[in-house]
Amino acid sequence: MRRIFFFMPLLIGTVAAAQTMTEVGASAAGGAIGSAAGKKVSEGITNIFGKVDKTTAKTAKGPEDNSKGAPLIDVGPAVVKAPSSSVVESVPPPPPAAGHRASVAKPAPAEAMPEIAAPPPPPPPPPPQMTADDLKKISNGMKREDVLKLGAPGSRIMMDDDGHLLEVYSYFAGELPIGRVKLSDGAVSSVEIR
């Protein structure tokens, strides 16, 4: 028995030292991998900027066959066309001669009526409380909206179940549970009455 207690601290110390060595080795390996990955990223960015620099320098020189100074775009002489009849009809008439000024009577500003704020509408009545008799009215396939019309649940859980929306409504009378309704994709799949 004494031998076990004597070797126990030695065994624990050995295991702790091995654990520390493993962690230090993993840390060093992670640092080496991280720096190697960083170097690759840096080289990639440098290559991209090098290619961009070459492309912009080539574009700044212009086309190689344009050494004679020839224009890049040829523009022909301007041609005046007669307006079509639809354009003439849509043109507004010219303004009246300089001696005639039309006056426009501006309406007098209307007296501002003080705004009377309407009272806010009363809040809607609270949803009905679900009873055990109401739970008995719920059947498989019933829609979510119809279930909620009977009464609001005390708690509601929603989750994904293999691509389907699963809802669990729990109903209480005071603090005592009276039942649970499970819905799958908005339709009742099971009803438990307690």
C-alpha cells in the first residue's frame, strides 16, 4: 500500500510533465504553420499587386501602333436633320413678348387649423386562456392560426427538425401544466392533455 502512495506523486508528476511537453510542442508547431501560412498569403498579395502594376503601366503607354500620334477616335462631320412632326408638336410655344407681363394672383394663405390629436385606440383584449376543454377541440392537421385563436400558449419553443419547423406550445392553468401541442410546419402533429 505504501508503495502505491510513494509512486503516485511520481506518476502524477511524470504525466504533468508529458502534458506540458505536448502543449509546448503543439504551440511551436502551430506557430510555425501560422508563419508559413502568413508568408504564402504575403507572397500571393505581392504577386497580385505586381500584375496590377504591369497592367496599369502597359495601359498608360497606350496602344503600341499609336506611335505616330494618330487620333484614337475618328469623328465625322456634323449633319443637321430636320425635326420630325412629333418633335415639333411637343415643343411648347414661345414666351410672350417683352412688353406683356402676365400676373398670377397668389391665393391668400389659409388660416392654419389647429390639429386635434385623436385619442389612441384602446388596446386589443387579451387573448383567451386555453382550458383543458379547448385542448380537446384541437386535432391533428389543425393550422397554427386556429390553435392560437383558442388561446395563447404559456410557453413556446421553436426549432429545426431535419428541415421542418417544429413548434411546441405548452399551456398552463395558473402554474399547473394542462397540456402540450406539437406543430410541424404550421400544422398540429400531436396533442397531450394532462
